[in-house]
Amino acid sequence: MLRVENAQLYYGAAIALRGVSLEAREGQVTCVLGRNGVGKTSLLRAITGMHAISSGRIEWEGEDITKLPAYERARRGIATVPQGRDIFPLLTVRENLATGFGILERRDRKVPDEIFDLFPVLAQMLDRRGGDLSGGQQQQLAIARALVIRPRLLVLDEPTEGIQPSIIKDIGTIIAMLRDRGDMAIVLVEQYFDFAFDLADTVTVLDRGKVVLSGVAQDMVAEEVRSYIAI
């Protein structure tokens, strides 16, 4: 289980997170919702070790990882799919997938067959450059690259952004399949309310760097949640 306790995060003098707490359990999707600029991405950067918190605690599988660098968190099974995908446009699909090998033992440096079961289109494009893929295909590649390390915590930052509806549906199906295996915790940051709420087991809503709503998705009032997302 992931546990974030009272996290404070600053960018210089600006405060991005104000005492944020969050839990994410294996076999569940924990959705983080809110408008642009309220701290959602900052929370994910804190979880994955891309930006240190100034106070608070982050615990994963019973270990305090607050001060661990990002690569050590990755070695402990924490993978991220960043906003904007951040694939390598000049590398092939095959080479993009191989960028996840660095933290793996040599014997494990291969793409699991499951990847191509989940994303059959990638199997047909292994020798195409990442930059030649459509936006939806690049998003699938970004998720596949994260899964190469066989994560136990998968963190996704707005995976529906700029994606056509048919691919959004496919990505939702894949996230649900990964959740239902029961061996992975998933933290999903989203602004697309219907997509997020359909998947969510628990929901945390941020506003101005603070948690304003939190609880089991089915017990929450949808319109109240929407009020913190609508522009």
C-alpha cells in the first residue's frame, strides 16, 4: 500500500501541496481530481521521487521512501506515465520499451508478452519511430513502457489528454484489467470526470494544493466532485 501523510511541497517560495494525505491500495484505482494548477501533478512528482517534499512522509509497502531518489523508487516497483507521455520520438517503439530495462536485473530485461496482449498495435510497430505514432498510440506506448518494469504501483498523469475517444475507451479497459488482477495499486490523475469516476474505487479531490474531498467513489456525490473540476 502507498501512504502519503501530510505532504508539503514547494517550488521556490510557492507552495504546491499543503498537508496532502492519500492512500492507494493494491487492486484499487485511486483517482486524484481537480482543476489545472491545484497540485495534482505535484503530488505525483512527490510520489515518484521527481520532486522532494519539504515535510510529511511517503510510505510504500511499509517502507519510508520519503528521501529515496526516483530510480530507487522505480526499483521498488513504482512506475509512472507522465503527462504529455514523454516518449523518445527518434527511438523506435522497441527502443522506447527497452528504456525501462535499466532498473531490471539482466535476466529480466525483456518485454513481457502481456504488453503485446494489452497493446497489440505496438507489436505491429516495433520498428517505427515513436514520433511517427499517433497521439493515442504514443499514449499506449508510454503505458507499455511503464509496465515493462512490472510495477506494483502505477501512477498515471492525465492519460486521456489529447486522445481520441476510441483510444480513451481502450485505455480505460486496460486500467480496469490491471486493477482487477489485484497485485497493483493505481493512482490516476484526471480531469475527464466520467472516465475517472467509472474507474475509481476511491477519490481524492484537490483545490489550491489541499485535499477538499476524499472517500470511496460510490459514496461520493458526483455533482459535488464536479464542482471542483468545472472551470
